Amino acid sequence: MKKQWLRKIGLILLSVFVLSLLVFVISRLAPGDPLVSYYGERAEKMSVEEHEHAIERLGLNEPIPVQYVKWLGNAFQGDFGISYKYKQDVLTVIEGRLVNTLLLGGIGFILTFGLALLLGIFCVYYENQLPDRILRKVGTITSCIPEFWLSLILILIFSVNLKLLPGSGAYDFGQSANPLSRLTHLILPLTVVVLSHLWYYAYLIRNRLLEETRKDYVLLAKAKGMSRKRVLFFHCVKNIMPSFISLMAISLQHVIEGTYIVEMVFSYPGIGTLSFESAKYHDYNMLMVLCVFTGIFVIAGNVIGQSVSEWIDPRMKEIKMTGKADMV
């Protein structure tokens, strides 16, 4: 057990290292001038000497490998540098945005998979009947709508025309501690996050549950007089839970990406909007931290989800080991 966890931790660290190296190199090779982010319009009026001095001040005059080694050494000491755009410590800027993303992404993630599970069970219970057929058609249509387009439509209807809900921001001015203000600003972006992912996962759960209902033990339980509802809820749903948890862990990256897109469209001050700004303005230090932290979150979520699935159903671990043996 210890060796397995050490191997998983080592894999996480190696993946994060490769991710940080790729992001560092690609961001510095991308066209654009990071001085514009730091100095604004003054960067365009600098002389050659002033430009070279500014580059040296930010530590961008050295070769990329040297810059990466220095950044990595400072990062191990907890120093991630300052944001070129905000002129503040990177972690301080992220701290002010993190709560907003956790609210939107966390609630959206829970609602998406909670509703997807209920929707999948409902469709299986009414398999090929009118409710199942209607939900499949409606779900297919909603899952094909791009997130940015759905966001713009909701803003146009509920914010511009009806003026019922705010179309941007995380709360009203000076109302950051007001739960009602935060809730009203969450409704539209949360609706987009849930609707854009709901049916895709509900369809996967529906198919997995249908496979389970066609197994021999289900036929045996029905032959013994057990009701269809009891077999479905007390046996089939329970048996697909390891697959459901694995699906949640694997889909973490997908939901995060959707949340970031929704944040940008709604001008929601979260990590997604901050990531877009850091890439646009070549805010290298900010971009590095956001990419690395997001990568750690996604990779660790996948590893933890796999471990939980193996703990719930030890057969998954045996299948995994058997597969490795067959490959050898």
C-alpha cells in the first residue's frame, strides 16, 4: 500500500514538473511583450536602453533554462513572484479570486453530477417510454449548444431585456459579504455550467445503469418476486457507484474548463478570467501559478478518485493488475 501511494505521489510530482516546464517555455516563446503588462503604454515609448533595463529588472534577459531554474528554486521557497499586471504578489491576487471560482465550480460540479445521477435513474426507470424519449431529445439539444452562445442568450434575455438577473460580476458593488447578492450573480453562470454538462454525464450514467439492469443477478432477483424499483435502487445503483465516482474524478478537468469559459463570458472575477488575462497580457508569474495549481488539482483529483473507486470495489484493482500482467 505504501509503495502504491509513493508511486502515485511520484507520478503527480513528475506530471506537475513536466506541466510547469512546458508552460514556462511556451509562454516565453509566444509572441508579445510582457513589458506592456507591467508598464502599460509607457513600454511603447521606452528607449532601447530603458527597454533593456526593464527586461533585466524583470529577469527576462537571461536564457529560458536559467529563468526556469530560478523560478523553480523560488517556488520551492514559496516565492512565486509578483503579477506584472496587478503589481501585487501572485498568491494575494489569486486569493481574492479563488473563492468566487470555488463557489461557481464547486456548486456547479455537485449539481451537475447529482442531477445527472437522478436523471440517469429516471430515464432507466422509464426506459423507452415517453419521459425517457423526451429527456433524451431535450438533453441532446442542450448538450450541443456551445457554452459561450448559451451564456450570451441568457444574458440577452434575463439581463438586457427582462432585467431580472445581473449579467456580470460576482456581487454588487460593496456587497461581497451579502449571500443574496452573490446568489443572484451565480444563477445565470451556474445555469450554463450545469446545462452544458448535465445530459452528457446523465447519458453515460443511463447507459451504464442499463447494462447493469441486464445482468443475470437482476433477472434472478425479479424471478424471486423483487420489484423492479427495489432492484434498481438497492442493487443496480449501488453497483455502479464505483464507476460513477471514477466518472466524477475523470470529468473534473472537463467541468473546470467549462467553468473558466463561463467566467470569461460573464466577466465573473474568478480564476478562469484571471487565467485569460494572464495569457493575454503575458503575465508570466500569474500564468505559471494558475496552470500549475490547476494541473495539481486535476491530477490529484483523478488519482484520489481512482483510489476511492478501488476502495469501494476491490475488483477494479484486481482488473487493473490483471491487465498489467496481460500486457507483460
